[in-house]
Amino acid sequence: MKQLKFVHTADLHLDTPFTGLSRLDPGLAGRLRDDTSRALASIADLCISEKVDFLLVAGDIFESGSAGLAAQIRFINELERLSANRIPVYFICGNHDHLDAWDNSFTLPEGVYRFGSSGVEKVTHFRDGEPVADIYGISYKSSHIRQSLVPLFEKAEKPAPFSIAMLHGMADVIGHDEKYAPFALRELLQKPFDYWALGHVHKRGVLSDDPPVVYPGNPQGRDFGEAGEKGCYLVEVFAGGRTSLEFVPVQHIRFEEAEIDLTATDDISKLSSSIDKALGNLVFTAEAERIILRIKLTGRTRLHRILNRPGEVEQITADLNSRHSGGDGFPVIDSIEVLTRPVIETGLLAGRTDFVGGLVRDIEKYENDNELLEELVERICRELPASKIFRETGELSAEQKQMILQKAKWLLLDKLADDEPAQ
């Protein structure tokens, strides 16, 4: 028998400014800014359709404390809609929307409770006059909290049947950032709470099943670092305390990456159809109205040289977006990255005694020795103007260095070696 049903979300980041995408569609960046609010509306729809007991929001409702008036109005409108349906909302403030920056010029609707920052507060949720859940939470007073807040959470002496703790911070099993209430997972598990409603990490994850320790992630991705399904958790509690978690996607725009293998695609006239076929076979969730896609072209193909000519992939990108603009469900292509290889057998080339053979053997040394590659990169940075760029952009990872080496390898061999059958 179900005892309790609620929705857990976090990191709405309403009014997030989107940049870098308007070159594809002048209206797309504006739509993305609106879609953080549309994701909240979808969460409210879910709460109403599922007739939940309440909604939990674990921090970072706004991108900043100085959110635009339109975003604030949308937020209040959704709260009022939930209030009209007798669904309470309990929320804490995180590092982006901390209390010192919160705009108090508007009044929260009836049934909406915002936790303070002076200490952990407890609010009891009642149904038909009977307590069903205690909800504990604490908001950020400023943008940085450098100590764990977990020790402040203490369960009441006479608790309701179910106890929920809301916390915005960084778990040690995810990463470490001392500015955002860092805590160890074992700290949470030592506390006698039935559910930990977490926020701050934008990638969803269930850190523990018993008790559930849950990051819902942000409900609307904003760039390719936040790709894939985005949504919230619908939580049901049954007799005996058994808890069921259902992840519900609510994003309206979804970021994805796709790899397309062009092996054996050697006819330039078939290139677009090969890409179209691969895109048509991709499965996207119906919840996303639009997909923003980055494509990686891979495989050994005689088209490698053509694809690497200046401006070619940009023209292909423009053609795909032009032919499918307005098409239902067809993705907007953000970019195409060429990672193909020419039809060249490097093993045969390495056995040659000419310049090309020596080049292949030298490159293989760097491929097999990361320290040697590191020395090469450092020497290039010292001797070429690229050093200034590296100072501005930061250190490349070992994986990025290998990727650059591979790109250079195939560009060189494609220009210097005649095509030979792949073995």
C-alpha cells in the first residue's frame, strides 16, 4: 500500500543565458533560455497528473540571485498552479540562488516553504490531519559554504513515519569542491533519515539504495557537457518503508553526440545519404522536442581527404540543417568533427626505407610513449607562438594530446602516401 508520493528535482537554473548556438538558428538560444522554465512547467504537470503529496526542490532554482523578472514570474506562476492543486512545495537555496542574493520583492504562494540558512529546519507534512513526513533542510546564506552541513542534520525525537533530508552540496564519490558544502557519503548513511534529496551535481545518480541518496541532475541540459536524458525523480513510499524511484525525463531540448562510421563509404554522392541513414536510425526520446547534435565521422574511407579540405564539413552541416529545418524531431546539427582515416595500411608503410616509412616509425614512438609525447608538446609550446594559446586555455590532457597526434598523423600520411588496400 502506498504511503507517500513526491517529486524530487534540483538545479533548475531558470534564466540561464545560452551562448554559442545562435549561429545555427537565431531563435535557438532564446528558446533554450525559455526551456529551463518549460522544464519546470513539465515538472508541475507531472506533480498534478500523479497527484503527488508534495514537490521538493534541492537548490539552485535560479541561475543567479539577479534573475530576470520574466523568470521570476514563471517560477511564481508554477508555484501558484501547484498551490491551486493543493500540492505543497518545499525548497532550499543553493550556491547560485543563495539567500543573500534572493529577491524578496515577491510573496511565495500558500503551501510553499523556503528553508532558512541559520540552521537545519524541520517542516512536517500532514495528510488528513495526520503527519506523514518530516522534511529537513537548510539553505545557503552566501555563494560558498566550505564545511559539511551534514552534522547539522538531527532527526526529531518523535518523527513522522517518513523523514527526508534536503541538502545542496558535493559528495565525495562524485568529486571534490571545498566551496560547496562538501560531504562524505558515509556521513549521510550514518544519519537515520529515510531519503536524502540532494542537489548541486547536474548528472543524475543514486548514490545509495538503502536509504536512497539521490541526485536528480538538472531537468534541462544547457550544453554538450549536460547531454542525454534530463528530468526528475518520482518517488513512491510503500508500507514498511520500501521506496520506489522512477526517473521521468522532462527536457524540451536535448543535447546528444553521434558517431557515424563511414568505412566503405567511398562515393562522395553517397555521403549525405549515409549521414541521413545513420541519423534516421538514432533513437531519441519523445519527451525532447528538439535535439542538438554533434556528429563524429569515423572509419577508413577514401573520402578522408575531401572531408579534411577547408570548409567542407561546414558546408555539409549547413546543407543538413537547411534540408531538414522545421522537420519534426530531426536534430539541429551543431558541428561535424572529422575523425576518419585514409585507406592506408600503416604496417606496410612502417617497413619502407623512405621518408614516409621513417615518419610512421617516429609517430609510433610517440603513440607508445606518453612521456616522449609530453616532451614533444612542451618543446612545441616553448618554440612556437602556440605557447601563448596554451597559457590562456590551460594544460591539455594526455587523451587530448594523443587525439591531436592521431589527427596530425593521418593528415600527413594522407598527403604523403599513396592509398594502399587496408589489411
